[in-house]
Amino acid sequence: MPDADAAQSALRALHAEVDARAAGVAGRHGSRLHCRRGCSACCRDDLTVFEIEAERIRRAHPDLLDSGTPHAPGACAFLDAEGACRIYADRPYVCRTQGLPLRWLAEDESGQIVEARDICPLNEPGPPLETLAEPDCWLLGWAEERLAALQAAQDGGSLRRVALRSLFRRAAAPG
Ligand code: SF4
């Protein structure tokens, strides 16, 4: 089992790789993507993250978690009053690819491997998703697998998850 600091370094490296690859995909879409500071449509209140990603947030934002007020229920607890993320640099993987055209492979009812695609409704206008080249889409799966491996290695094989809101000491307080 890697020590906690080594595990956090590996997590940061994965997050950085995701950011670089996501920027590459985003750069292929010009003005189609409307993701920007203050747009919080993806920032749901029910998000959970692996313990290893929760630990990155704990280490980077002790004061916020100890004495800060979570956003009111109904949206992510880490949003501020302007709809911006208060832990942006340390946000979890799931927040780093939101808004991109997504594609993934799954088994259909007949056992065939088929591709599915999706995108945030705010970014829907533009060329139909099915016409996009594969490099124009974020492929789900590889980063999730590497993240799960980091989590399991650090946590005795456990894939335990933590609700983002629960990281606040005042998690139960009104926003
Ligand atoms: S952690 Fe930040 S980016 Fe992720 S859902 Fe919460 S506010 Fe949005």
C-alpha cells in the first residue's frame, strides 16, 4: 500500500493528465462549449467521490471545511454565491470533464458492444454528436479505472465513496 503522500501525488498526476486531455478535446469545439465560471448546471448536490479524492480536498481546504458554510441543499455544497467552485483546483475527476461531448462503450441487450454518446444540454447546439470524430469526444472508462485502482491501492482494496457535502463540518447547517 503506498503511503498517503505518494497516493496524493499519484492522484494529482492523474488529475493533471485528465485536465490536459480534456483541454485538448475542448479545444476542438470552438464556441460550442458554454462551460465557464458561474455556470453550475453540472454541480449537483448528490455527488460522491472516492475517499482518495476527498482527502485531496481535506488537505487543501482545511479552513473552508472546518468553518465554511456549505451551499444550500439543491446544488453542490462547494459552490459559492456566484455559482463558482470554491475548490476548483482540487475538484474531483468527475468535475473535470463535464460539458464535453462524452462517449462510452457498453454491452447492449444482445451482448454486442455499442457506443453511446451524451453532452450537457447547454452544449447540445452544434453538429450532431453522432457525426463527431472520436477524438472530439471524451472517452469514459480509462480515467475511472485508474482512479479506482489508486483508491483501492490506498485503502486496502476498498472503493468507499464520500458525499461531497459531508466534508463540511457544518454539513447539516442551512446555506
Ligand atoms: S466540486 Fe466544484 S466543480 Fe465539482 S460539483 Fe462541486 S462546485 Fe461543481
